[in-house]
Amino acid sequence: MNEKTKLLLVQLRCCLLLGGGIGLLSNCIGLFYTPISQELGVGRGSVALMVTLQSLASAFFSPVFAKLVKKIKIQHLMSAGVILSSLAVFVMSMAKSIYVFYVCGILAGIGVTNFSALPVSMILRSWFGEKSGSRLGIAQAFTGLCAAIFNPVLGRIITGSDYHKAFVFMMAGLFILCMPCAVTLRMKDEPAAAAKPTEKESAKAKAARDSVMTSALFATFLLCGFCITTQNGMNSHFSALAVSVGFPLTFGATVVSFQSIFNSTWKLIFGFVLDKLGPVRACNIFNCIGFTGVMILLLGSRNPILLIIGVSMYACNFSVSTVGIPTLMMEAAGKNYIDYYSKQNMVQTVAYAFGTTMYGTLSDITGGYTVPLIVVEVMTVSAFLLLRRIGRKIYG
């Protein structure tokens, strides 16, 4: 098998891992809120707590994964993660108590950490080096694609049969998509890691080898990641925003569909912009696009066309948090990347859960989404300024 084919297969398997772990497992779980709440006689907020626990478990297990991957082969960790998440979803299909769902959510969160964002970024970095940013963008785009494919399928199963069978389908899909990839993916052997850089070696390649991370720079990374990912939490409120300004729920669902489509599209574009202009410029350009999109929402959300345009532009902010920051972390941390990024991933996962809750609370208090959108703009500007500072620290 030639090198080009190997790289293509690595890329494809990484796409499937993220598509299954995030696109199917995480992005489709919202479909189950209403049927579970109706059958168990609990509120949808109680059911949604299952997803919050899943996110928190994933967040706090990230540093543990960073330690385990130094002692255990990555394919073994990923395989165990797929099995654990699949079993958790299967138990959900039979659960009769909300507390069983909570436990399964925690186990699914731990499992998905072992085969999604962290290991995929490591594998892509080991195989593609300086081009791993665009490759991560392609893999991340599959999360939206898989969500777009599986959401209507699961919705039909729930409507035509029941949510129990939908969970079985989710379990089967997760296992079929991810298990072959987890078993067969390997880290590429890094050649001559201790070799001295030649005169012709690029500054970027040298930075990737030699860590320039300091405590101050890492603190800036954490703060930046918190800001940009907190504003991403607005993502789950666009259907409610549409309803709050007078549109029917069906139009709100259409708005969410546009957001999902552009979420994937922007990630693909971001990867190629990153290769051409570098991660700092790419992040700041996309922050400006996202800022403009939210400004359109603030000024024209009652117009259906402007609402869709604003939400579609807002979606580019996900590229910065899921592709831009990991790429910058690779530049700054070099061979110590996983140690730093596991903690960064923990902060960003918590930030997303925090943002989602905060915007819902603010909308309840203020009776609308104007204040939440203003907070999103503040977070975007803060991330823009922090990214500029990070760029100066890394590149001088």
C-alpha cells in the first residue's frame, strides 16, 4: 500500500470516529428528551441533565486519557472507549429509571473521550504534521454530516416505533462506524525525534518540535478557549430564538438545519484557509465572520432571511474552537501537545455546558435573546484579542 493510500485511509477512519462519537452519539441525543420525559414522567430538564453529566464526564476524563495513552496503545484505548459507549447506549434502550440514564451518560462520556477529539487530533498530527489542521477540519466536518444523516433516521424510528429501538439503532450505528476504525488506527512512528533541526527546517516545524509553552501562555489558551467555546453554547437556542421573535417551531427547525450544514461547511473552509494564512489569521478572520453574523441577529432576527444568514455566519465560530485552538496548541506545545490539550479540552467542554445553561437562564430572566447575543459578542471579541496575543507569543 502506497503512502498516499495510507494517508487517505487514516483520514477516512478519523472522520468516521468523530462522525460516530460526536455526530451520532452527542449531536442526536436531543431527539430523546421528549419521549424519555413522557415515558418516565419527568421534566425534559431532568433528562437533559444526562447530557450535561456526559459532557462533564468527558471533560474531566480528558487528563486521565492523556496519562493512559502514554502507557497503553492508542488503539486499545479507542476500542475500549467504543465498547463502553456502545454498551452505555444499549443499557439506555432498556432503562426504566432516570438515574440509570444518568449513570449511562457518565459512562458514555468517558467512553467517547477515548475515541473522539483527543485521540483523533493526536493521530492526525502524527500522520500529517504541519497539514494536520486542515485534516482535523475535514474530520470535524463529519460531525455535522453524520448528525444531518442520523437525526431524521432516528426521528422516524422514534415516531414510527419507540425510542427504545432508536437507542438500539444508535448503538449499532456507533459500533459499526467506530469499532473497525478504533481497532486498526495507529500512531505513525515519529522519525528521529531527537535529531537537531537543519538550517532548511522551517520555523513552524521547529516550533512543532520544541515546546514554547509557558504558564502564562497556557493560561491565555485556557481563557481564550473558555471564551470562544462559551459563546458556542448559543448553538442549542436558535430554535427557541426563532420562536421568541414570532416564527413557528417548524421554521425554528429549519434555522437549526442551516446552522448544522454551515457548521460542517465552515470547518472544511477553515482547514484550507489555515493552510494558506496560518492558524492565527484564520481564527481571527472566522471570529470576525461570527461576530458579524451575531450582529445581524441582534439587528434583524425578525426577518427570516437575515435570521438564517446570521445563524449560518455564527456557525463559523465552531471552527475556531474545534480546529483553530488545537492547531495553535500543536504549534506551542510540540511533543507535549496531549498533556496541554487534554486540559484545554476539559475547560472547553465545561465552557460549552456553562454557555448553554447561561444563555437559557438569561433568556428566561430578560424575556428574550438580546442579552444572550450581546454576551456572545463580548466572548467573541475577547477570544479575538486573546488569539492575537497567543499568536505573538508563538510566532514572535
